Amino acid sequence: MSGHEFQSFFGESGEVDMSDTTTSIDEATMSELRDLAGRYPQPRSALLPMLHLVQSVDGRISPAGIEACAEVLGITTAQVSGVATFYTMYRRRPGGKHHVGVCTTALCAVMGGDALLERVSEKLGIGPDETTPDGTFSLERIECNAACDFAPVMMVNWEFMDNMTPQKAEQLLDDLAAGREVHSTRGATITSWREAERVLAGFPDGRADEGPSAGRASLLGKSIADANGWTAPKPEEQK
Amino acid sequence: MTDTLTPVLSANWGTEKSWTLEAYAATGGYQAVGTALKMTPAEVTDLVKESGLRGRGGAGFPTGMKWSFVPKDNPNPKYLVVNADESEPGTCKDMPLLLASPHTLVEGMIIASYAIDCHTAFVYIRGEVLHVIRRMQQAVQEAYDAGYLGTNILGSGYDLDIVVHAGAGAYICGEETALLDSLEGRRGQPRLRPPFPAVAGLYASPTVINNVESISSVPAIVKNGSAWFGSMGSEKSKGMTIYSLSGHVNRPGQFEAPLGITLRQLLQLSGGVRAGHELKFWTPGGSSTPILTAEHLDVPLDYEGMGGVGSMLGTKALQVFDETTSVVRTTLRWVEFYKHESCGKCTPCREGNWWLVQLLKKFEAGQAVEGDVDKLLDICDDIGGKSFCALADGAVACVTSAVRHFRSEFEAGYSTPAWELFPYGRSALFEVPEKTEVHA
């Protein structure tokens, strides 16, 4: 194994792009950042939600966003950057309107996830961690997203796209590109990655009532129990 | 004798708008809060202790005992933190629970918080599940509006606030001390213990951290009693739990059963391994639990049963792989996951997983050399038990168990690529182009 070329362990994760200083953060954003900081016993606990909000406003973790968080929390920009570069959901470069994830952790990979990623990548003309030139799509090779009974799984703006096939994936991308209405299999109407980030920051978008209560696989055990008349013991049967 | 399946947590998942307070209350929801608030906190803790409920997030620590470790004389505020960072490969039970019935968790959190004298509780949900977070945010708001949260809950004089907190993509934050650092707005890196979180957790204050399913089991225990709970399951593994079946089975899904059901029974319910194929290997509770084979089909899926065959119950995430699957390829993908998710704090884990990936790629490509299987095990030996948290141990467990059961398949990697031995297209659910070269 000796003689291999040096490769940084952190590969692409890199630092925040300080050369792009554009920002849309205004007084309204600052006030929302302060609101988030006020929701916790200690303000710094709000840093992760605050960075989600920065992304929803600036489309990435921007230098101005880092300064804004540092100012509101009274910590250094280095402390904020240190956190922003640790977590994979924080983007150091602008993402697409729609952020597409393809799961390639073992089970999804084996069941077709690898092939899905190849197909999606080919169709969009970009690799993982890249954004299409028109800014419509960014692509990520994601790790297990807790939907293994719906494998292979894709995500769009962190909404579930269950039981995917290459045909379904192509249709999904075509629909999103054309601006047609798309629904998550177990979620709401697809909006945009930035709108999703705003919800993650802690500002609900009123779409919780959209979508089903559960997918078919989630209900499988319950439906088999019903068909067989199986239930948990009745409490009165106990002493 | 209890029924084969015993839906309790999942009983209401299929009801109309099951995620709303109205639907939850219509099936008896929030009755347990009223019952618990009439008991003393110590009585609630004792009830949960008596029930025998053990942690459903992987470690299996008795829940009531964890609560009782919170020191009463510590002047700092006490905190409850619910771990909803479900990220262990194969694990997919907490997200459907929160999507379909977030109020079950809210109700459990109120009771647990009352028991440990906590007035601010948190639910830390992984960030990559937007709709789950929406449903949880709304459920908490509904609970405030209905007087189940806030001040003087149901006229009891007890106050509680719940904060819904989204993570930002880090498997390591499922580790409880890394979760606490993350919730404090820092990089999610594990802490050295002791002190344990029960004494010095969030903001160095006494903190209880429980899995979603553990806390969600509490309302049913308060409502039906500890004897009712103990009438399901086995002597040391009591109660019902959610098993998640995925992979090469005809009908994957969630099955709520008494602890101790076997994979053979679950496979029968799910229509078996996909037609024309047979079981090759499986995980009992996510990729961090050593893999098992067809010879373990009848071992009870409970804490003792899995421990007895050198594995762990873990998160009860049963990932099933049939004979078309390359063990080498699967192991590589799992270790790539651990390499990606290692927080970088401990050298054995940070560097060791990187080396494991390099070596496993050679096995996959048929370019490993004589002796590399032993080298693989040697590296594992340098990683396991030598890091702060269990991430490293999980990474090692999938490698060593794969070698233990399928050593010859690894040795085949001295000469033949895995995709020649096990053409990858055969494992997929749809037609895919066959792999002929090393992947990047």
C-alpha cells in the first residue's frame, strides 16, 4: 500500500468560499437570526438552525452569513466557520434550485442506487457535488436516509422519492426542469431547496398536512395484523 | 401467548390525518399525560423501570434506570433530549413513526420530562427529512395550543417547553454526546465519559437522552401498566418493538411485534426472500451490528438472543441480502459510509477507516494480494475499542463479521473482481448496465 499519492481526508469539503461576497441578508434576516437565538436556553444552540437560514437566504454559507451568525451569537467567525464546514448539509458553493440526492449506501447501492446515480449524473451532465450551469439542479451522493424499506431511494430538497427506478428518475428530473408540479411520495409538493432550508431553520411553511400519513411499507405490519386479527394484549386481561 | 404482531406505536399510522392532534386524541391520545401528572415523578420513573423498557436506539440500556440517574440535588436545570437523528444504515423506524404520529412522541416527552423534573426538552431530528420536521413542528404547536405544553399543563402546575431542532447532516450526531455538542452549536464530536450526560450533559447540566421509539413507548406503559407491557416479549427483553425489514424481500416494511420474534417469522410475513433467490446474509440492527447468515434464522430477535450469537439487536434494522450479493462490495460500501461519517476526532477511526476503504477497494477490484485478509483484520484490530465512541466499533464489526462468515469470498479478491463473481446487475431491482471496471 506504500507509495500512494497524498489525498486529503476531507477531500471536497474544503472551506467556505470567501471570494464570493454577494449576499441578500438584510435587517429582516438579522431579526430572524436573533429570533432563532432566543429560542434556546443558550443562544449558541441556535447556530445550526441559523446556518440553515443563511442558506435559504444566500443559497450557500456566505461570508456575510458567517459574520451575521457570529455577530448575533457573540462568537468569532472562525467558530462559525468551524461548525459550517463540519456538517454535510451546509453548502460552500451555490446549490441548484432543486437539490437531488441519490442514496448509495450499501443497501440502496446494491438494489440499484449505483445505477440510478449514474443515470441521473448522465442526464444532468454533472457529477456529485456539482451544479448544472443553469442553476436548476445540484447533485449529491447521499448516505442512508432512513427509508430503506423503500429502497432504492432518492431525495429532492430533502423530500422522500421512494422506490425509484431509472425511468421514474428521468421523469422526475424532466418534470422538475419543466416546472411541473411534483409531489414527494411521502411528503408535500416539491418547492425548492431554499424554501426547504427555511423550514429546517425553524420557520414552518404550512405544508405539514400535505401527503399521506404513511407509505405502504410503513403500514405493512399493521395491515397483516389486521388481516389476521392480531392485536396487542388488552390491558384488562392483565391483573 | 401474545399474537405474532402487536401494533401499539403503529396502530394509528393508517388513520385519516393520523399526524394531527384531533386524530391522535380520537384514539385515546394524551390520556396518559393526565394520568402521569396525577402521579409523583418518582412513581412515573418507577413504573417505567418496572415495565422493563430498554432503549430502542441500539444500546438497549434500561430507560427507567437512565431516568433515575439524574441527580435530584443538582441545582442546574434538567434536560430531556430525544435522539431523532436516525441515520444508522438500514434503520428506518423512527421517521415513519414521526411522520404518521408525531403526537405519540410529544406525549411521551411530556411524561418523561415530568418524571425527571425537566422544563425544557429538545427533539434533535436529522436535517435530511423535511416532511418529518414539518409534522413535528406542527404537532408541537398543536400541543401548545391545546394546553399540553407551556405553563401549568392541564392545571397541574407543571410547565414544559419543547424545541424542535433540525440537524445538518452528520451520522455521528446520533451518538449521544456528539449530539449534545451539536445541540450546543458546535461540531458534533463525542465527549469522553465520565462524566455521563445524566450528571453533566447539555450545558453541563443533568440530561437524559433517549431514542424516539423508547420515549414513544412511554404513554402506552402509563396507560396500560407495566404488567401489560411485560406480557409481551421475553424475560429480559420486554415489550413490543418495531422491526424494519428491507432489502431482497418480497414485501419490505415495518413490523411491530413482541421482542423475540425471529427473522424466519418476519420473512414468512413479508413473503420471503424475492422469488427464485435465497438468503445469504443479514444485519439484525443496522450495519454496525455484526452480520448473520441463514443459520441464525431462528434466533430470537431480542437483546439476549442477538448477543448470544455474537451480534447485537441494535436498531432492529433487518437488511436482507440474497445470494446474488457480493459481501465484499457490501462491506466496502458500509466502510465508505463510516469513513465519510467519522468525525475525525480520534486517529484510529479517522485514519483506520480510510485505510480500510483503500484495502477493500482492492478486494473489490480483484487486486488484493495474498495476506491482505489478515491485514484487513489487523487494521480492524487497530481501530476497534480504541476510539471515544462506538462509530469505530461499528465500522470494524461489519468487516470482521463479513470475514468470519465469508472469508473465501475475500480471498477470491486476490484474483477476481467482485463484479465478476457477483455481476452487480443481478442484485438490483431493475436492469442495470454491468460493471466492468473499478469505480472512482
